[in-house]
Amino acid sequence: MTDYEVVIGLELHAQLATRTKLFCGCSTAFGAPPNSQTCPVCLGMPGVLPMLNRAAFDHVVRTALALHCRIDPETAMDRKNYYYPDLPKNYQISQNARPIGVDGWFDMESGGSIKRVRILNVHLEEDAGKLIHPEDTGAATSRVDLNRAGTPLVEIVTGPDLRSVEEAKAYMESMRQFLVALGVSDCKMQEGSLRFEASISLRPFGQEKLGPRVEIKNVNSVRFVLGALECEIRRQTELLNRGESVPQQTVLYDVRHDETRPMRSKEHAEDYRYFPEPDLVPLHLSPERLEAIRATIPELPLARKQRFMQCLGLSSYDAGILVEDPAIAGYFEACAALHADAKAVSNLITNEVLRELKERRLTIDAFPVRPEGLADLLRRMDAGEVSKTVARDVLTEMVATGRGAGPIIEAKGLRQIGDEAVLRALVLQAMQQNPKAVSEVRAGKSKARGALVGPVMRATQGKADPGLINRLIQELLNRPSSGE
Amino acid sequence: MAKISRDDVLHVALLSRVELTEEELELFQSQLAGILAYVEKLKELSTEDAEPMTSVMGLHDVFREDEPRASLGREEALANAPDRDEDSFRVPAVVE
Ligand SMILES: [Zn+2]
């Protein structure tokens, strides 16, 4: 099966984070009733003129800069002509001859190492409307909702640089994080604001020439892109193993049958009859303007992750979780500035804070425990005032009531029992009641230790310091006559 | 003179979604060839030092700010639709 090298290129469309459409003031808010966010411009009525949204343009320039592209100092919009019912003007305003950025690159992590993916093209274009296909396949009509028509998109095209389905997956995930951190898109896949198309070819290992390219359409989630790629690898491998060639074509992914099949009709690139969009004027990018936009680029996820690992000593796994959402990463940094043990901060956030957020469907910005409150809880954990287990309950209570850790610990009597005399008595009692466990622990079965720790924890309602219990067990075991 | 085949005319007609009669096909075949021959003449000019021109207006950098304006409202948006239902345009079924 693995006689061939897999060559994948990905093209993404992300909805830009703007309040209005690309050429008119209609809102881009998701979820409005069909056709309620439309006007003569985005409906393609005769005689209307488009006006370019500055925020959308700047977002694409920011993206192209962050992807190390060469920026065209004079870019322009082009008209791409085709007929489809979701395209009211019968053309799409896009960029062809002078895209904003070309020849850049994107570094991502894949399989534990850094991989550089070439970025061929970064440009601005408008989205089409949404076709709603009838449930029953025999129906004579489809419905069209033009709320999406004219929504600003950035298109990013990679070189044929991805060498496996895993790399494609890593690219899609890293790109999503990158665009969100850059602030140019919210990348909500379920709202259609991030979409991918893939092209794939196979070639014998060692061969330089690329095999015939198969484009995959109709894949609207990461899972489907991956499924379609797996399908194509199987299909093309079979063809090549039989000594047949793979025709260059466009295929559709059929989710239900998990198979790809050739698309019947497809207009070719030369049929789009691109020409400079006559209703819009050229766009200049002075060095000063470029620098001003460049200055708005924040630290991006990969760099941030590496800094968390190198400067704060976090594991790759933990740092990866934190940078997935720039707001979480920011929260972590705010906490780490108040509490020196960055690893402890990271553990509490990745384990408990993220769980609370998920359970309560909160974003970190709306999280009631602010960095000062979390740092206070961490200090109390450090001081041995509460155990890890109890800290978890305290945090839950902090989220639920908005109160600080101190009052909660006092009011609920959750203070950790670190009184050696009290615990020693309880440990001794547990050992007397369970001589079997005692002899097993003596025989080196450390698992049996749990049978001794358990009763002490129960007796103290989880408030006993587990480190201290373990030390006491060890001490009492070492005293030859104890427990008997 | 540039060659325009009958198939070229049919192809262009298809891309533009227009139906042509037999007479129109012949007429456009010769007219398109004439137009292309005329455009060919431009190749006689040297454009070596000329920047590609994207606009004749002499303006650049015309933007609007990202501020919402009222939309039309659904009834008005759908008013000219040849076919519609309660909230959407209706078009012949699109299947792929
Ligand atoms: Zn509009």
C-alpha cells in the first residue's frame, strides 16, 4: 500500500472577522433568517457599485504578512465569471492577476518536528450564497439564501508540500489556530467560516515529477477532508498497482458511501474569463501602511508554544493545549505572572479550568475566576492549606459563587489536615483494621497502599494531606513492632 | 486572420448561457474572428516598458469603513424573484 509518496496541497477559505460584507454594509452575523441580510449590491441588481471594506482588505494584508509573503505594492480585484444559482451577479469578485500576497511559508508542528509549508497565494474574495438542496432527491427545486453572498473571505493556497494525511490534518488545525490568533477569522467550521479543498496525487518514491492532480470538492469539515484523502489514496494506489494511470480530474466526496466519484461538469480555469474588476479601483500599499499593519501582528501560536516550553518549562502537550485558544494562553500568562510555579499554573488550567469552562459552556473572558483569584488558590495549594483534590472543589465553588478561595475554605472547613498527630492516629487505625494490606505493602505491593490511604481520606472527608499520609505509612511500617 | 471555429462559438455561447440559432452561429463566427483580428493589431505595439493597467479611472484606494447599514428586508429582496417560497429564492434543483 505504501509504494507511493502522497502529495497533498490544501486551499482554504476563511471568513474574515468583519461586521459587514465585502462590498456593502449588510451584516455578516451568522444565523439570521434567510435573505434578511441582503441589499441591491449583494443581490447583484443592475447599476449598483461595490465599495471595498477596509477592514477586510487589512485582514488579508495582515495574513499575507504573517505568512511571510511577498506583498504586491499595487494590488487589484478581478472578476471571475461563471453561472451558478448561488452567485447572484453571475461573477465573483476575487483576485487573480495581482493577489495581495505570493510566495510565503507557514511553519507548523507535525509528528514532533517543525515542517515548513510553502504558501503560493493569499488573496481576498467574496463568498457566494447558500444553496439549500431539497431533502427528497426527486424534488424539482433548490432554495437559495443570499445572506452569505458577498461575505469577505481570505483564500490561502499551499504548495504541494504535504506528504501524508497526518500532515494535512496538522496543517488544517495549525492554520485554524494561526488565523484565530491573528484575529482575522473566528474559524467556526460549523458556521462555514472555515472551509478546505484538497488536491492529491501519488508518485513512486524518488520520482520528482508530480503525478496527475485530483481535486476534491464538497468537503466541508476537517473530518471529511481526511476521509476523502484516505479514499483517494486507496483508489489511486489501486489504479497505479494495476498499471493504470490516474486521470487528472475533480472528484466529489460521498460521505455516506465513503467514496470519491468524478464530478460530471466542471468549467476550466480558462473558462472563468478573469478580467480586472471595472467597478473597483487599484489598491496601493505603501511601505508605511505595510509596517503599520505588520505592527498589529501578535505572537503566533507556534512561537508562543515554543516560548512556553523554553522559558516556562511546560511540556509540549500542555503548551499545545494552552495556545490552542489565544484567550486561554493570555489567561495562563496573566496567572503565571502572579504565581511563580508556571507548571502548577498550567496544570490547574489545563485540568480544572478547562473542565469548568466546558461544563458551563463559558469562554475564558466570562470566567468568574480572574487570574488574581486563581493565583490565590495556587498559593494556598502551595502552602499546604488545601490538597489538590479539595482545590478542585474550591475552584468549582469559586466559579459557582464568584467568591474567593479563602472565604470558601474557611466557610466549608476545607482546610487540609496537616496535623501529624491527628493523621498518625488515623493511619495507625487503618493499619490495625487491615493487616492484610499491611503485609502486602511490606511485601512490596505498592498498590495495596490505597487500602490504607482510603480510610484516612474518608475519615477526613478528603482533607488529609496525601503526602503526609504516605510518609506516615512508611514511618509506621518501618517500625518493626507497629501495627501488630 | 484569427481562426474561430464553430465549436469555439458554441463553447463561448455555453459559458454565457445563450442559445444561438444556426444563422447567428455563422454570423458570430465571422464577427468574432473579425474582432480578434482587430485586437491582434495591438500586438504590433511594443508594451515592454508599459505597466499593466487595471483601471482607467485614475483613482486608487477607495474604501468604506466596516460599519453596518440597514439591509433591504426579505420581502423587498425577494420581490423580483421569478420563483420563491416563504423565505428563499427558488431555482431549478441543483444536483451533483
Ligand atoms: Zn448587501
